[in-house]
Amino acid sequence: MTDKLTNFFFQKQEDIRPLFESQLEACGVDYFDIYLMHAQGADNFAYFKKCRAYETALELMAEGKFRHFGISFHDRAEVLEQILTEYPQIEMVQIQFNYVDYENPAVESRKCYEVCRKFGKPVIVMEPVKGGNLVNLLKNAGAVLEELHGGSPASYAIRFAAGFEGIMMVLSGMSDIEQMNDNVSFMREYRPLSDREMEAVRKVREIFRSMGLIPCISCRCCQAGCPKGIAIPELFAVMNTKQLYHDWNADYYYNVIHTGGGKARASQCIKCGKCEKACPQHIPIRRFLEDVAKEFEKKPEGV
Ligand code: SF4
Ligand code: SF4
């Protein structure tokens, strides 16, 4: 069993032990197999250091409260290099890794993976299907994979991620039994992607690039800190839907998002920038919200 230490839940070093104990209690266990420092990046790492979070966690490990120590990471490769240099006790690193973000200059999947290899750290993959975006593919992208007659879109994404040296685990993010059965079907006797399959996923990557979509993975890391309570991932989802399909439903859903929970509109963003600091995809959220407002707020509400 794995749990994480998240910055939202501690303000100082003294908060960490009680928080950790409450995590054990909530999970009904005496120890965790793996404990991760959550969402590490330049800002979060500085916060963890200020609160001596790494030192506290390592004390807990020495007391047998968890077996293995790791981090989940969302930032540039050079920041990862700094963290692994300062804390060689880190045993494993969880990174975003999928075939679309492999060379994405904001996510730096490949570069982060290479840093892990340089430091000899096993890699845990998160977002192998990019928040579901590599499962529900557009018709032209899906057709590229269908021509292979080899499996579901998810199977190519997960097999891509699992095919690199040093990958310890791929967290596929299953949400029902059907997805689990599909994953088991191709991972039971794992085969890396063939050259032909690799070429197909490259084509799908190019199709994604050519569409100019907002690369939001709906992780919601931006949500907790937004003083206006703007439904950022939902707004980006409708913007992408509009971009993809040019259909009226996107406008309809834009209004549904706001009438449902009384949430602020994109134009009500006060540009404080808190969301951008939390975004693992390094999305210029404020700029995209301006685009969203232009796109969806140009008409009277309800039209
Ligand atoms: S910049 Fe806008 S969307 Fe981001 S946290 Fe501030 S108010 Fe919310
Ligand atoms: S905007 Fe960034 S932080 Fe917010 S849901 Fe999308 S990817 Fe996650």
C-alpha cells in the first residue's frame, strides 16, 4: 500500500507526524510499502525543505513506518536532478510519461526519465493514457491504431510506457472492471511495441500536436487554490471539445458548468496565478482562460 505527503495538509514540521499517523489509521495498516513526497517541483520542494518534510519522512522510515521512500514529480528535469542530488535516499520517482508528452517541452517526460536513469532510480509511470485522452481518440487518430488490428487504444499507450528500461510500474488509472480486464489481457504476457506500432503512435502524437489543444489532464491540482473557484479543467475540456468538434454542445455545457454549482466564469479570473504554480502541465492557465472567455462569453447567456 502506498500513500503520499501532500503540501495542502501541513504548515510546519510538527504537523507531519500526526498527519502520517492519521493516514495509517485511515488505511487500517501499521506501515506503508511506499511513501511518496507528493507533486515535487521547484516551489513544492522548497516548501518541503522549509518544513523539513524529507527529514521527518526519513525518520518515520527508520522507525519502520514505511518500507520505501519516493517522490512524485511534476517539473523540469533540472529540478529533478537537484532533488535527487540533495536526497540520495529517494528510492523511486513517479513521473508523467506517455507517448504524446514524451517530447513535450512543458512536461519533459523523456528528460525526466533520463535523469531517473542517470541516478539509477526505478520509475513509476503516471498518466500513461494522458487523463483518458489516449483512450477516447479522435476518429483520424483512432483509425491509425485500428489499422494495426492489435488491441485497444489504451493498450498501445500502456505498452509504450512499460517498454522503457527501468520502468517499475505503470499506473493505468482504471475505473471499471472492463478496463481492468483489458489491461490484464495485454500485460499478462507483455510485449513491447513493435517498430510498426511505434510508428503508429508517433503518427497519433503528430495528430495531437496539429490540433493545438490545451494539454489539460484534468488532475485538478489547480482547483484547491483558486480563490474564485473557477472550474478550470471543465472549462478547458469544453474549449477542447469546441476545437475538436466545433459543435454547439460545448456552448451548452459551458453554461451548465456555471448554472450547476454557481461557479465563477472564465472572465472572472483575477489573474493571481496560484493555479499555474500548481499545474503539473505548466499550462498558461490565465492566458487560456482569456481565450475561453472570448470563445464562450461573447454571446448572451443561454444562447
Ligand atoms: S489566476 Fe485565475 S484561475 Fe488561476 S487561481 Fe487565480 S483566479 Fe483562479
Ligand atoms: S489546468 Fe493543469 S492543474 Fe488544472 S486540471 Fe488541467 S492539468 Fe491539472
